[in-house]
Amino acid sequence: MYKVEFLPIAKQDLKDTAFYIRDELKNPSAAVKIVEDIIEASERLKDFPYANPVHTTIRPLKNEYRKAVINNYLLFYSVSESEKTVTIYRIVYGRRDLNSIIK
């Protein structure tokens, strides 16, 4: 079993997502649902960190990131075998410019 950790920016992404859906889209129940779905997906990574594909880009990245799709959102993470840790880097809306976010 792996430990799952969220970087501070990923925690902020999750908060921003919830607030946007709740406040801007005026849909509190959808905000709760997406947060629950993202948390559930991250919990599954404890047992199956390699279940999602490697995120590939045109230009090379510093690290190997994996990408989980949760509704319209993407959860980017990496796996450390030596530390048995899954680090969640970002949670972003799928239609954003990913090249400017994932480096």
C-alpha cells in the first residue's frame, strides 16, 4: 500500500474547484460530488498507483506524471517506489491549457 500526499497547490486546486462550482455555477451539490469523486480517486491510488496512464507531452517533462480522469477534471500525480508514496501535483479542469500548468 502506498501513502498518498497532496502538494499545497493541489489542495488549493481542489478548494478552487469546489468554490467555483458552488459559487460561480451556483451548484453546491455538484461541488460536493466532484470533491468526493476526486478524494475517492486519490484513495484508490493507495492500492493501484499504476492504474492510470503516463501523461505524455510533445516536450519532455522533468518528472513522469500519471493522469487520472475524474469527470471533467484531471488529477496529475507521480509515484515514488523508493518511498511508496503517490504525490498529487495538480487537479485541473480538463479543457485548460495543460502545457502551461504541468512542467
